[in-house]
Amino acid sequence: MQVEAGSATGSHPTEQPTRRILRDETLLVLALSLGASGVSALISFVGSVTKPGGLKEQAATMNASAAPGRPWLDLAWQLFGIASALVPVALVAHLLLREGASLRTLGFDRTRPWPDLGRGTVVAAVIGSTGIAFYLAARGLGANLTVVPEALPGVWWKYPVLVLSAVQNAVLEEVIVVGYLLRRLGRLGWSPGTALVGSSVLRGSYHLYQGIGGFLGNMVMGVVFVWLYRRWGRVGPLVVAHSLLDVGAFVGYALLAGKVGWLPTA
């Protein structure tokens, strides 16, 4: 390993890691985050398809209570879960810093807030409308479980926690699965097309707990997000889009579940 004086930050020495170190670091980051989620989702999916009855008769629940009947303890668990889920992003920031880069290299910063917000809003509007239709169709065909985006008690912190959870999901997924992974795979010699497939399949894999529809829908979303990242050179708009999509899913479900006939409930 070569160690060079100076860095992009001006305060840390940069290290130029070998190919083996790049590979091992990437595998470790994924094993601590969304790669592990993909394995967990696969096990969950196998369990679902081996149960009697169709997939749509089963439910995949997110944002559930961690301490039923104890609101303050439940809040503490919710905030702890959100914060701990972002540790892999902090690890990515550290690994980038060692080589003289930073999260800004991936376009995750506040240098272009309005373009990021505008682009992200447009992307969310397009994907959100088609995504709902695809989910309903997949569930109707028996290829998807009934997704329950939230099952929190009706307490004062419910909606703030749902918003924080949405932003956490967006930051974790877009920084790691798009920005970091594409950068690493490129340095490991993967072609642009192969890296796109790898990133998109990974995104689909950790949504497999929702069923085949969740896998395919998110894989297609992964292809779109990789294309947009390469076009814009920033994960910022993707974080905005993903945050808005998840806020709409989590908060929308909380407000509409049981009140509209077209929204499936468990």
C-alpha cells in the first residue's frame, strides 16, 4: 500500500488502496449493510413462498413498534434503529477520506440544493405513480405480499419518525448502492454495464421480502437511478427522490389505510 502526504481535505494523509483492499472493503461495507439485508430478504422470501396460501395473503410490515405499550421506550428504539442504520454511511465516508475523496465526490453535499431538490421531485413524481400501479398489479397477480409500510402506534412522534426513517433509507441506499458501489466497481475493473447490473440486482435483492414484484420493481428503479447518477454525477437528487417516495409510502399509508378501497391492508 502506498501512503502519500496530503489529501483532498488538507488534513489527512491519503492512502491508495490495492485492488484486494478495495474488494475487501466493498464486501465488508455490503456485509454490514444492504448486502446482509439482501440475504435476509431472500430467507424471508423463501419462508413466504413455502407457507400455504398465496403471497398476497401474507404481509410484509415495515416501521413496526419496537416496544408496544411503552411510547417513550418505543421512540428510543426507533431513533436508535435509524441512527445505527446510518453507520455504514459513516464508514463509507471514512474510507473515501483515506483515499483523498469524500461524500462530496459522490455528489452527496449541500453545494446544489435547489437543482437536487427539483430533479429529485420530478423523479419521485414519475416513479411514484408508476410504482403504485406496478405494486397493485403485482399483488393482484399473486407475485407480491401485501406491503404494510408502517404499523406504529398513534402517538405524537409517529409522523416525524416515519419521515426520519424515509430519509435514512434514502441516504443509506443511494450513497452505498449507487455512489459508493459504482465508484468501487469501476476501480475494480467492472465495465459500466456490468456495474449497472450489479447495483440494480443488489437493490432488488433486499426488497425480495416483498415478493417477486418488489424485486423486479426495485431492480428497474435501480437501472433508472444508475443512469441518472451517471448523467448528473450526483447522488443528491436520488436521495431527494427516494426520500419523497418513502415519505409518500409511509405517511400516505398511515393516513389512508382503511379509508380507501384501492389500498390493500393486512
